[in-house]
Amino acid sequence: MISALIVGELVTEPTARTTSKGASYVTANMRVPAGAEALFVGVAAFERTAGERLLRLHEGASLAAAGTLEATEWEKDGETRKGWRLTATEILSHYAARRRRDAEGEE
């Protein structure tokens, strides 16, 4: 696993979910620029604050997400596919970052 900070935009609406044991979490997918290409990263936020912040955003929103990044692999139609999953411990939108900077400047 890799500790990571990724910046990109949401390509799906965040969705609140519940584990089989009753714990709440939020999922979404991000498009992250990677040179001339882009990576698509599935994001899951299990921590309350990160989940609440993610739920305030909508498809197309720019954001930064920090947490643990893992390579994933699965099969679809007999073909092996690879991807990325980030278990986010922190979510920050550009709007929230600007608000935070503005508030710090007022002190």
C-alpha cells in the first residue's frame, strides 16, 4: 500500500453506503491526470469527516484526496483489468481550500 495525495475531478456522484456490519462509508470515482493520459481511481471514505466532505461534492467537482492507494485487479468478460483504489482519510475541495485560506488571512 502507498500513502498518497491525489488531485483530480469526480466522474461519479458520491454514494453513501453501509457495510454488512452496519458501518457507514462513501464511495466515488475520480479522474486523475497522469501526463498525457488519466487514471481512474475508486475512492472510499470510511472516516466520518472525509465521508461528509465527499458527499457535499458532485460529479465534475475538483478535489484532493489523501489516504492509502492500492492497485486492484479484477476480471470482466474473461479479461483481466487493472485499476486503483484510494481509502481516503481526508477530502478537500478547491472551494473548501479557498475558504480555509481566506479565513486564515482574516486573522
